[in-house]
Amino acid sequence: MYDFHLKLFEILPEWVVLWAYPLVTLSVMAGLSFIFRNFITTEHLYDNDTDVVDTATQNTLSAAYVILGFTLVLVMGSADTYETNAMNEGTNIESLDRTLILDGSPAAKSMRKDLMQYSISIVNDEWPKLSGGEDPTTEKLLHKFSNNLILFKPETEQQKALYSEIVRKTDQVILSREIRLLNALGGLPTLFWTISYLYLFGVAIICALRLSHATPMRIIALSTQVTMLSLIFSAVMIIDHPYAGKTKVSTEPITQAIKSMKALSTY
């Protein structure tokens, strides 16, 4: 299901995805209502049957609003966490760069150059492909700059202290990337989306039954409710894919770290 949603973002603009689900749901509801009115006899429905349909419509829509509303809050919270993780990654890169400047050894200067290349690769190579996993170019550059640690030959106490900080901050940079990759491959489980699609179809069926004897007021009320419910569904799907489409985690923290690194010295 996750791959299916990614395909949607690849072939359709985000605003189209947002409105596609309400249009499809309304079309299904209208089609089912036409079938119920013209091919299935509903005149035998007694007052108590009508009450059952009214109750089912109310309960189904209420439950859907609660579930999707809670899920929307959940995915928005996850999106905020991903933004915070991106800020931490940028801060870790910048902090490592400043520590390398303090060291000033040939090994540190070499590592700074590789750290710059790695950071640029995150923005240009890996970030656009995050929804599909890691980028091999960025992975190679990560290993290249981290392998520079073996080139350090600390002798004085100050050099040893700086080297310990460099090792620690290098681990933080590597961990930040691993967290980002895990976040990119995360999201709501397929079971949730399967049930949600079935539930949305069920809502369309129940509302179509209620429209078998349609009045203008009833058509407007049910169509509005189904549209709002489908919009929430679309919003959950969009926000649940934080590295796809236009509503995604920004690369700004990494970009700012790169600018700061360039400002501190000439490469």
C-alpha cells in the first residue's frame, strides 16, 4: 500500500491527490445510489428500517471522524518529530565541522572536505530519493569521511581530547542519518490503509442507501460530510509520507549547515 501511495505522488500533483479521494468517494456514492433507486426496490423499507439506516449513517460517520482525526494528529506529531530530527542532523554536522577546525591537523582538514561533500550529497542525491531508501553515493561518502578517523595521530592531551570529541560527533552524524532513513521508510501499516479504504467504501454504501429517497437537503448534507471525511483521509495519507510530494520534511537545516561550513573556511 505504501508503494501505491508513492506512485500517486510520482504521477499526480499533491493537490490532485488531496481532491481525488473526495471525488472518487462521491462518484461511488452517486453510482450506488443510482443502482439502489433504479435496480433495487426500496419501497418496502418500513419506518424502523429507515431509522436503522439513519442510525448507521450517523454512527459510521462519527466513528470515521474520530478515527481519522486521531490518526491525523498522530501523523502530524510524527512529521514534527522528523523536522526536529532534521534540525538535529544539521546541528550535528555543523558541530563536527567546528571541532575539526579546532583540531586543525591534516587529517582533520581532509575529513572536513569529505564531510562537506557528504553534506551536499544528502541534499542533492539522497533527500529526493528518501521515500525509496538510501542513496549509494551518499553512503559511499559517509564511509569515506568516517574512515578518516584512522588518519588521526593524537599525541598531546589536547589532541586526544579533541579526537575523542571528533569520534563522538562522527557517531552522532552517522546515527542522525540512520534515524532519517528509518523515518523515511516508516508510516502507517498496510492493515490500517486496507481497513480505511474498506471503511470509506462502507460509508459510501450507507450514504447511498440513505440517498435512495433523496431530497436536496439530504444530498447536500451527506455529500458535504463525505467530502470532509475524504479530505481528512487524503490529508492523513499526504502527511504520512514526509519525504514525498510538496508537504515534506525540509532540507533547510542541512543547507544551513553547509552554508556555515563554507563560511568558516575556503575549501
